[in-house]
Amino acid sequence: MEDATPSDVPPPPPPGPPSDAEANTSPRWMAVAGAALALGLFILVGGTVQLANPAFGIWFTELVVFLGLGWLMLRHGGWRPIVYTGLSRAPRGATLLGFLLGVANFFALVVPIQFLAQSIAPEWLTQMFDSSRLFADQTPVELALILAGVSVAAPFCEEFFFRGIFQRGITPPPPASPTRALVISAVVFSAFHLDPVGFVARTELGLLFGWLYLRTGSLWPSIAAHAANNLVSSVIFLSAKAMGDNAGDTSDTTDPRLVLALAAIGWAGLGALLAYTRRNPLNWGPGIPASDEEAQADRPVPSLPRLLLPWVVGSTVALGALVAVDSRGMTLNFYDAQHPLPSLKEPAPPALHAERKALSALRASARRGELPMEAYYEERERQSRAHELKTAPGLKP
């Protein structure tokens, strides 16, 4: 019997296409499908809950839509969420640098970009997407929840989803360049906010957060930079509001020289921080994300119903508690959305400011149950009709 020569041995068959299970758990599939599903949930579920109660809605949206959806997709796909997204590696030096870069970047780029955007955009568009309305007619507890939500919940949950899942999923393996994925993830991150006036500024923020994620291999520096940006922005707005300034209309009330001065300070801070990192490159941390092999789960994957159960129960209980605690406030919020009033500018007559302030006091009394809801409805409708008459075509505002 003759030995088989190498030419007699049949070549191995070429690898076939991935199975449906493998394709549906691949990083790219999770990134694309997850973004599409998150957008639908963000608009339908998150938008409705935030309209019912902004303070509760921010936390609900961040925890359920971005963290919950991302966590479920990773666990169902056989991945370890903490390792996969880069949460297991927390370099202290890089996290502190991320926070400081977030502060400096806010003054260097976000402030001037947003100032220019609000100066160019038509007034009706800036009023439509005026984020300062989020803080209107809120109790002290709700203001604290909103501040904590935008400074803690939003940075953690959004970075978990947009950088840890979406950006990682569409980033090609080395030696291919990650630049395209970085830009796409920044644009998608900004588009999710549904704010055309702030689109460019948030895209720049997405580039910063994504670059930190690529540079450090950890999610914590981008979380810190995101938290710094939101915290500084909120503190400045609330401070201006406490001093009686109309902070919502930046293009009309902010001196361009102040914007230039803040930008100069921000650029000086950015230069100092980048110079420090060049001299101390080890502070960036390992810079290498966990491999797919490290991020794969080493235990059996639970069934989808079992993974969904705690999230569904938790969401249902939270929504039920909101209805039980603040049903009057939810009713008022939905009613206000149907009868909008424009924000007032500083040149508005004092009588108009006093009228609007009296309406807010009336609303607070109705929410506490001290007055019937109809009393507030009548006054709100009266002011809404008066505004429509003053701004009708052919009449002076």
C-alpha cells in the first residue's frame, strides 16, 4: 500500500458563511441593529416618559433604553458586558485627564460652536429646541434629579451604548484605520439628541469621547469627559438662572467678547493638558481594548425571557410608582405640551413677566392639589390665545 503524497490529500474546504446565530451576535450586527432599536425606543418610550415627568424620564431613558438594551444584547449574544465595553479597565490617571479635557473642551469648542449655531439659526428653531425648558416648573427635588441624571446617568449609560457597543462594533480590526468608525459614531451620537441647533457641538463632543475610548482602551475616560461637559453646562445655566438671567437665549444675552475669552481659557487648558500627556504618556493607561476572546462569556447564556424579566419588572414598577406619586404633575405636563407658550426675552414688558410668573405659581398650586386643575387650564389657555393673537400675520407682536 502506497503512502499518500501531499498532492493526493484534498485541500480543506473553504470556510462557509457564518451561521445565523453567529451573525446575530457579531459586534457589527449588535451595533447597527442596536442603534436602530434604541432610536425607536428613545423616541416612543423615552420621549413619552420624559414628557410625563422630565426628572424621572431622564433616568428611565438612560437606564432602560441605553444601558438596559445594550446589556441585554450583549448578554444574549454571549458577551461579558463589563469586559466587552471597556468598563473593567479603569485607569485613574486617564480618567482624571478625561474629566479635565471635558472641562477645557467645553470652553474651548462647545461654547463658541453653540454660540455660532444659535446666532445663525432662526429664532423659531432655537426656541423649538431650547433645552432650558427642561428646568422650568420643577421642584427642588426634581432639579436635583435632573442635574444628577445629566451628570451621572447620561454619561455612564450613553457612553456604554455609543462607545462601548456602537463604536466598538463598527471599528475594523487593526491595521485598518478607526477614523471612519469614530466619525460615524460621533454623528450618530449627536443625531440621537434630535437637536439640529446643537448638532455640530455634540458631534465634536462625540469625537472627543470616541477618541478617548480609542486612546485608552477604557470607557471610564470618555465617561468622565462626558460628565464634566454636562456638569459644567448645567451649573452655568442654573447659576445664570439663579441670578435672573435668561440663559436659554444665548445668542441674544451673551457678549461675544465673553465667548472669546472663555474659548481662550479653554484652549490654554487643552494645550496644557495635551503637553502634560506628551511628557507622561503612561497616564493614558494600557490603550488596548479587551479582545473578543477575553470578552466572550465563559458561562451558559440565559434564555431571552429570563434576561428580560428583571428589566420588564423594574420598568413596570417604576412607571407605576410615578403614576401613584405624581399623576397630577403628569397631567399638567401633557396639557402644557398641547398648549405651548413661547419663552420670554429680557425686553418683554414687566407685566408680561409677572403674568408668566403668576401662571407658574398657579401651576404649582394645582399640582399640589390646593386648586382645581381647571383653574390652571383656563389661565394657560388664555395666555396661549393672547400669544397667538399678538403674533398673527399682519399684527405687531
